[in-house]
Amino acid sequence: MPHIHLKIAAGQSEENKQKLADLFTKVITENTENPDEAVSVAIEDIPKEDWKDAVYDKEIKPNIEALYKKPGYSFDE
């Protein structure tokens, strides 16, 4: 049962978030053996000024080797 939890910089419209959820669901159902009913999608707004502390430092940086898609940015100097 796939569950996607997307953290995104705050500011996206509800319409755009729904489009993202629909697209994630479509990609998953087309590329796995899971039906639409098995997929759930959560979208969490993170204020841009909190991104480094809340997401990059806690989730991205410590898990960089496990990411299938790595970011093209860094907060490291």
C-alpha cells in the first residue's frame, strides 16, 4: 500500500496540490501492481524559511545516499 508524504515549500494552491496527488497516484498505479484505492498521498507545507532546519538537515542530508533523486542544492558550505 503506497503512501507518499510530500513536503513542499509553502505557497502552492490547493488545486495544484490536488494535481500533484493525482499525478503521483497515476504514476504509482501505472508502474506497480497497486490499484488507485491502495494509494494515499499527503502534502505538507513547509515555510521556505524553515526548509533547511525542518527538511534538509533532518531528512535530506542524513539520508542523501538513500535518495533516488538527490536535490541540486545544498546548504553546506
